[in-house]
Amino acid sequence: MRDFAVRRAEGQELGGGLRVADLERLGIVPHLKKEEAVRAAAALVKELKARGVSPLLLKEGALAIGEPELGAGREELCAKAQALVVLGGDGTLLSVARLAAPYGLPLLGVRVGRVGFLGEVELSELPEALDRFLSGQYVLDHRLMLQAEVHHSGRVQSLLALNDVVISRGTMARITVLSTSVDEEWVEDFRGDGVIVATPTGSTAYALAAGGPVIHPQVECLLLTPICPHMLSARPIVLRPDARVHIRVSNPRDEVRLTADGQVGLNLDGGADVFVRRAEEVTRLVRFLPGQGFFQRVRSRLSQPVD
């Protein structure tokens, strides 16, 4: 990783209304199992200190780079930082997005790995990207998120997702039945492996593999996609963004699991109800203009093997 070129642009307005002169703390979240990401985080810490910006990391990240005094808890990191630099793949950025969205923090994704739709720049481009970010040469791309409210076993739990909420069969290879309604109108009892409710951002993730369409991220909508349906009538459905999807586990004997972004999950019992709608929170991604277009990103990223 080459050295940073130090260029100050104090007083200039940053995208989203933040000014360089007001930028006091920048959060850094590296993928701790990728050595390149950890090394880049250490280099970024030194560069930020040289520019008079205080770096802040999660406690485990600060320990990984040998500067434990820079560590903070999740809530403290989001409360104190004014933006976050995420060093890793889409999985890392998804987990940070759910953490940062309630605080309205901009995220600069730096791709470390092979496949990644959400990262804005490659690791080798980080020095230039930092210059552009600190001089305000970027825009904020607001991405729709999902809120899932789960009623089961006498409890109500809530989950936030950027890509998708998936309700699928458990470990047994047998068909599950999910009764699905939209705005209290029954749609179908989907028989198969499950159902995906995705955002446009998530249309290039699991929903794509399940046969759903690619949706441009600037289109506001929800996507309902059955997984391996054992029925001829089941097709992906595009819904308006304020639609409320209700999915019920019909068979009490079914083993069913709900996951948000493939990272946070719950086991559901028979009769469980899941309500999915557009979240009040959004994910704010830092984008540089001109940059790689969406369709160019799709072509280049889907042609590469997964790590």
C-alpha cells in the first residue's frame, strides 16, 4: 500500500453537509481475518493522526493494530464517529450498515477480497479516496433498508437489514409452506425452500441466485422472491416501497429459520408471523463521481469467483 499524499482542504464542504474543519473523528472497521485489511487500518490510523483527525476503532480492531487506546464499544463508536471507513467485503459492510444506520453515519467501503458490490474503492485506491473524501468530492447514496418484526413463542423481536430478510427451511430437506400476504391481501401459500424479501441493494445477492431480477439501487421498491418453489405459479414479485409483507409459518411441524443479511438469525416455530416493511433508517454509502457505474459493477463483480 503506497504512502498517503497529504493534501488539506480545510473549510471545504463535504458531501452530506459535513465540513473538513469540523471532522474530528473517523471510525475504522477492518475485517479482522484479512491481514491486508488490518494492515490498511494501521496505515490509515497513522495518516489520520497526521491530518489532525482522531481515529476510532472497535475494541477488537484497536487491539489488532496494537493501539488499544483507540478502541470503543459499538454504541460509543457510532456516537462519536462522524463517518466510518469499512475495510473488507460485502459481509463486513452489511454488518456495519446495520450498526451505523440508526446514527445516520456515512460509510466508505474499501473492497478487500474478490466479490463486493457495496465497496466503492479498491484497497490500492484508498490513499486517493481519503483525499477525495476529506476534500468533499463525493455524494451520499441513500439505500433503502428493511425492518422485520417477528412474532413467535409469545415474543416480538425486530431485525434490521440492508440486503434481505430470508425465511427458509431448516436442516431437513423437505418442503415448507409459507403463507404470504401483502398489505393484508393474500398472495400465495409458497411451497418450497422459503421466501426472500429483498431491497434493490439485495437484488444482486441471494435473490439473484433464486431467480429474481436485478434492480437498480436507485429504484425504490421491495422484491419478493420464492426459493426453489415446488409450484408452477410462483414467480418473483416487485412491490411498492411502502408495502407491508406478512409471512406466516403454516405448518407447526416445519423447521424454519429467519435471517437478516445472512448474518443475524432466529429459529421460528409453527404459527410464527413475520412482518417486513421499509425501515425508517437508510444506509448512506459514500460514492465518488465519476465512478464505476452500476451495470459495469454487476458485470465485473459477477464474473469473478467467490472467496
